Amino acid sequence: MVPAESLRMQNKGLVPVAVVTGGSTGIGSAVVEKLLQQGYQVINLDIQPGLAGVYLSCDVSKVSEVQQAIARVLAEYGRIDVLVSNAGRHLSADIEHTTETMLDELFALNVKGAFAAVQAVLPAMKQQRDGVILLMASDQALIGKRNSFVYNLTKAALASMARTTALDYAAFHIRCNAVCPGTIDTPLYQQAITRYCASSGRDAGEVHAEEAAEQPLGRLGKPEEVAALVAFLASPEAAFITGSLQLIDGGYTAQ
């Protein structure tokens, strides 16, 4: 990890710049690593440091902090080529057990955080007449799942954001897609299983086995597999892909 204050890039514009929100753990961390391997200068906006890339402390649920962080990236590097809006969290609850506070908090992080990041990078991408925006949605952007009321809402909102942004900014050669992972073995997933087992008394090993068995491929996904899809969608090879919802779910939604 390199602190942003100590790094000034020479020959601005020669190295592609990627911003990843929530890049310190799980899928976000894998995305940071993959984009670094692909030759990007990667800036990670998170509330805690990660292990790779340039770290900027940022609470993505606060629009002003996102705006300030993006402005700092542009001042430092002169451009943003790729935005991966990944920051988010899960909440297990049906609508009756979802409080107004829960609703507000999850929308602030999962949706408003993406809104703020996309809005902040668009002026620079429009000036460049080039850019890629990738929103980390979920298979729940396309299907419903039990006990997942507000999380499902937020991921459906990201799918809508990807489509409308793709249409509104295609003339500027800005592409926007939503990546829709299924069940991926991340710290977020592990925490959700731990909470479920604590409340239900279930054995964690049995629950993990059941989750794997629900996937047609018979296993959970890996963060590195999602990161590989992100890297492809950010690349010139995906130049004709925009406004799409890209599933990576082991076949779960095909059932």
C-alpha cells in the first residue's frame, strides 16, 4: 500500500487510472489486485486500509467525502479511466423486520455511495470522451431471495443506475455495466453465515455445504473470478458492452 501523499505520477495520462470503492476486503480487494496486474494505477476508497494500491480514507456513504476523494484523485493523476463502485454490505431481514434506520443506512452505502462516485467521475470522463463505470450489483438485481428485502432493493437500484447511465453517456464513449455476482466466498458471506448460525443454532459446516449445493456448479464463487470479469469489462475487448447486467453466479439464476 502506498499513501497517496507520497506518490506523484509522472507523464499524466500514460498510465490508466482506476478508482475502486470498498477495495480493502473481499471482492474489492481482488479487483484492486487484478487491475494492478493489468497495469492500472489503482486508488482504493475505503474506511480501512487494504493491502494493495493507493489508499484514500473515505466513507462512501457520505457524498461530500466521495466528492473530495475523487477530486483529489483527479488533481493527483489527471484522469480516471475506470470506476469500480464496489463498496456495500448485506442485511438479512424481511420487510417487517427492516427499520427505517436500516433502510437509510443500507441505501446510503450501497446506492448513494455509487451515485456519488459515478456523479463525481463523469465530468472528467466526458472531457476525456472515454471511461468505464462498473457497479457491483448482485444476482439479486435480477431475482428475489428470502429474508433480503432492503439488500435486494439496493442491488436492483444499481442495475437501474447501470442502464440509465449507459444510455445517458454513450455519446461520450463512456460505458457502464453492472456486475452481478451470486454467492461468493468473501468475508461478507462468512459474516452473514456466522450471524445466521448464531440466531438459528444451525451448524456452520452444514450451512456452508447447503449453500454450495444450491449452486449448479456445486461450489461458491471466488473473489478472483469476479475480479477477472471486472478486468475484462474494463478492457478494450469489452468495448461494445454497455448497459448490461453481467451475471457471475455459477448458474444459480438459470434454474
